[in-house]
Amino acid sequence: MDVIALTPLDSGAINSVIAVLLGLLALTVFIFVKPIPSNAKYLTLGIMLPLMALFVFILYQSFSSNISWDNKLLRVNIPLYSNEIDTDLVDFAQARVVNLIKEPEYAAKWRTNGLGLPGYSLGWFSLNNGVKALLSVTESEGVILLPISHDRVILFSVIDADEALAKLHASAQSKQPID
């Protein structure tokens, strides 16, 4: 089984997640201090605690994100959007490194389902070129583009783009390209 570790969050993205958590905590405290019915206070607590837990989970899980594959399945292990894809659908030969600043057609245009924070894009996005993409991007350079069908790709930031690309291309030798 081949594994590629994804780039962990940098300090800017961590600060963004912490700012969201602090904002949710401040809002919860404000609602509890404000004179409103107790049912509303507990409803707020029932909404805010799971939401804060979700952001803590995203922060924690982002440090162990990876892409792994064998002969049958490609496993995308990212927070909230882990996925398994049949390797017959993956075009390892067309994988390449992109720079989202120099190649804006691969930059995210619309978030269809995901999280977009400064320094961290996670989830399903529509790209500027109209392709749908599963993103786990923490920086603009050294992003791997991996086609998973004729109209879908995975974009993910990696620690060593050249090494990751070599692993992906090595897997392509036994596969046929997607038509």
C-alpha cells in the first residue's frame, strides 16, 4: 500500500480555526449571560457544543490526513470528507503538480460543500475551469492534481510534491488512462 502524507495546517490556518472556536464560545457565553428563557439557552448549548466539537475534530484530524491506495481502492483520509474510490477510476498517469497562483484555472471558484478558511480549503469545490474537485489544500504551491474521472479531480497539498508525484506515476505503469 502506498501512502502520501498531506501537509498539516500552518499557523495561519490553525489561528483561523481557533478564531472560529473562540467566536462560537463567545457567542455561547453571551447568550447564557443575556436574560432569555432557559429553553433557548439549552437549545443554544445543544447547537454550539457539537459545532465546537466539529471544529476541534477538523483541527485534530487535519494533522493525520493522507492519501493511500492499493490495487483496488484509493483512500482519501481527510477530515469530514474521507472517501474510497475504485482505482480503475483514478488516472495516476495524469497526476501532476499545480501552482494555484500561476494556474488559476485550477483554483477553487465556488464551495459546493466544505470549509473555506484562510489557509485551508476542505471539501467539494467547483474550480475556475468548471471541474468539480475534492480539496484538502493548505497552500498554493506544491498541490497535487489527481484526476478521478473525466470531470472530477482531487487537489491536495503535500509535504514533498516531487516524491508524491513519483509514487503516483509509479502506480500508473500498470493502469490504462481514463478515456
